Amino acid sequence: MGMREEIRIHLCAQKLYEFRENNCNSNFTVDTTAGSIEESYRIQDLLKAKYLKEGINICGWKAGIVSTRMQKIISSDQTFLSPIFKINNIENNCNLDYKEYINLGLEVEILCKLNSDIITHNYDWTLENTKNVIESISLAIELVDTLNLPNIKNNLPLHIANFGNNLGFVSGKLIENWSNIDLLNEEITIFLNDTEIEKLKLNYMGLSPILVAKWMLSNLKNRRVILKKGDYLLLGCLSQTLWIDENEKLNIKSNTFGELSLSTFKNHVTDHT
């Protein structure tokens, strides 16, 4: 990597850090934005180091642009990985203050919890040893916020560098005896403001969620990532991002995985002067 690319990566990481901390507008030029997924991952690593230094630890990793529908929406089949930080975990049935977000989106996903510490580069990942490290599985809602970043279709590496715009997730009921579940045929129903909007099967392009977990572990191996017992793998959006306004509610229901929900409110401050 040349000096110009190295400077661009460090400038982008610094601008993204300030951008994320202050939720402010920032002008990302060709000299201050990621130009490839390799550069996106370098920027992720620089940002990750800043947060770790501040005592904000990682609780797992997310996959992005995994489903066919998301690939069509983004106009890209460039799947990616990014870390998830512990500070961002949100409880089921939480009511979020909408004014704390700029462009809030919710994504219905599958979550795997790991049962042991894992040095990913010590293994050749197969379907079998992937199953062996998964303690439990649940439904999840991922929170994303594109903030004021440039349009994702034309600036995908920048959004990947920004941890895939992740702001945390909501976990449903964790199922430990998940190997007895026919995941490919398990159906969930999604409701927005108590109106049914979609029924989905728990698969990615017809593939089992466990194959996505295997893909994640294989790619984390290439980045020499060390995972800890209790870390999570967030497997990617099953359908599409639902862009949420104030005073809205998302519910997901499953016969096997139960129900989880998330709603928003907004305090309107009245000026009495």
C-alpha cells in the first residue's frame, strides 16, 4: 500500500471517529474515504483500536449484505463483516428515544451465541465444527443509522468502514437446543405498528443460517480475530432495512423463538417563553 492510500485510511478513520462521536455532517472527499473493502477493514481496525483504548469492548461480529434482497437494494453482492460493541446492546421491548438518531433503520436477523473462546485462525472451519461452537440461537433486531454519510450505493466502502452503520441489536429468547429446529423451514411474522407486513423463512438465499455462521468464522480467520465465550455472530438482514419514524413499533413473532419488539418515541419540547 502506497503512502497516499495510508494517509487516506488514517484521515478517514479520524473523520469517521469524529463523525460518530458528534453526529455531525462531514465532507468525505476522495482523499478521505475508503476506496475498497480492504481499506474499509483497515479503517475498521483503526476505529476499533480507538474504542478499545476507551474501554469499549467488542461483544461479537455482524455480517452485512448477505440476503438476495439486500444485495438488490444496495446494488452490490459485496458481503462484509464488522465488529459489534458491548455498549450498544439493547433490551427486548425497549422504547427508543427517536431524537437520538438521524436515520434509524431496523433489520430482522438471526443471532448466534458462542460457547467458548475461539482463536479463529487455529481452525479450518467446517459445518460440523461451526455447529460445535454455537451455544444458542435467537431472533434479533439490528439497529442501523446511516447518519449523514453519503449515499450507500455510491459509497459502500465508507459505510463498511463505519461498522456497517451498526448501532447495536435486540436479542430475542436464546434457544440452546437449536439443533432440533428445522431452521430452513422455521417461519417468522413481522408486524409494523401492529400490521402484518411480511412472513419469512429463516434462511439466506436458501442456505441454512449455520452456513452463514461458517462463512463468518472462515472470514474472521483471515482477519485473525480472537472471539470470546459469550460473543455473538449477527448473521445479516433476512429481508430489508425498515426505516422507522417516531412513535412506531416493530414486532417479530415465531412459534419457536417467541416474540421480540422495539418501539420509538420522541420528546417534543415546547418553548413557553
